[in-house]
Amino acid sequence: MTNLVRSNFQAHPFHLVSPSPWPINSCGCLLALTTSIVLWMHAFINAQYFLNIALIVLISSMSLWFRDIISEATYYGNHTLAVQTGLNMGVGLFIVSEALFFLAIFWAFFHSAVLPNVAVGGLWPPRGIDSINPFELPLINTILLLSSGVTVTYAHHSLIQGERSGALYGLVLTVFLAFFFTYFQGVEYLVSSFTLADSIFGSCFYFGTGFHGLHVMIGTAFIAVGLWRVLAYHSTDHHHLGVESSILYWHFVDIVWLALFISIYYWGC
């Protein structure tokens, strides 16, 4: 019995991750997803069916992976203070990498907008492109996204203070506002007079706003999972790393949108 206790004794506060099939399975699904997207773009027969299958299997694999992580954090108590510190650092580094990704997009935009070359007639926006009025749908989306930043901050402070109802209301309002932001972004794309293929202006516009829209959808799912965990009593006033990470990610999405609105929508048009 003494030997058994000693063998189970851990002299450090870090969690040693158990063997899991989900990382390699998710990698395979991502490879299948990207390959099927390329095939679908080139109009290969039945490529869309492979795309749908890869997407469904990827979502299932990631959901099961997240289930295991939630069990480790909530039921097994493996996420000690040292583990939470490392996870916070990982989320911070991930957001920094995303910021550098958007920096490349803004670099491409300003490189083309400040000194437009002869291929676009030396004008910005290029001749023949009717840019979107920033004080219509983009302004509405800005109000929606900034309002969601307020509601998610309210939810965060309510959770820290142990006010569960305030946290729930704040997260529900955040998801609600994020949904309408995505909806109006889709409407904007439908009524736009130019496409992705319309010179470097269209490429920069849709690349920047489209990838931001993708981040909004990911952030919405992130916050929705946090909402479910608060609802299921997984998150407490002193242990809510998942919800806090989603809120930090959402503030990053807000800041990127402000930069997009000022540079691409307002200054760029």
C-alpha cells in the first residue's frame, strides 16, 4: 500500500496529459477539409460531399476533445493554478499570433492604398468600384460589436463577483449581438457592388472583413460554450478560465473591427 501511494504521488503541480486520439484525428480532418475545399473550388465532382463529411467529422472530433478537457478541469481537478497560468499564456500567445496575421492584411491594404500602382489606374478605390458607405451597415455593425464588448465585460465582472444571473444575461446578450453582427455582415456582402475578383481593392476588403467575420463566428461559439458552462455550474467566481479566455478573444475581435472600420471602410473609401 505504501508503494502504491508513493507511485501515485506527484511532486509538481502540472497536469500530465493522458494519451488521446483527438489531436491526430483533428489533424487528419483538417487535412481532408482543406483538400476538399480546394477540390470544390476547382469544381471537382462530388467534392462538396467530401467537404461536408470532413466538416462534420472535424466538429465531432473537436467537441469530444473539448469534452475531455472540460472533464479534466471541472471534475478531475487537473487544472491547478500552475496549469491555468500556462493556459493563460497560451491564449495570450495565440491572440498575439492572430494580431500579426491581421497586421499582414493591413500591410497589404495600406501598401496598395497609399501608393496605388498603374494596374488600378493610380486611384484608390480603383475606377469603377463603388465602395461601401461606412455610415450605413458598417456603422450599425460597429455599434453592435462595441455593445457586445460592453455586455461581455458586464458578464465577466458579474462572474468574478459571484453574480451568476448577471453573468448569464451578459453572455446571452453578447451571443445575441454577435449573431446580428454576422447577419448584417452577410447582408453587406450580398448588396455590395464589387466582388473578391475586383482588383486588389476587392481582395483586401473581403480578405480583411471576411477573416474578421470568421473570427466573430469562432468567438461566438467560444462564448456560447462559456455560457453553457456557466449555466451548468462549471464556472465559479475563482475558476472560470474558459469563459475568461473567450472574453479576452472577444475584446481582440472588437479591436480588430475598429481598425478595419477606420482604415478600410472610412479612410479607404
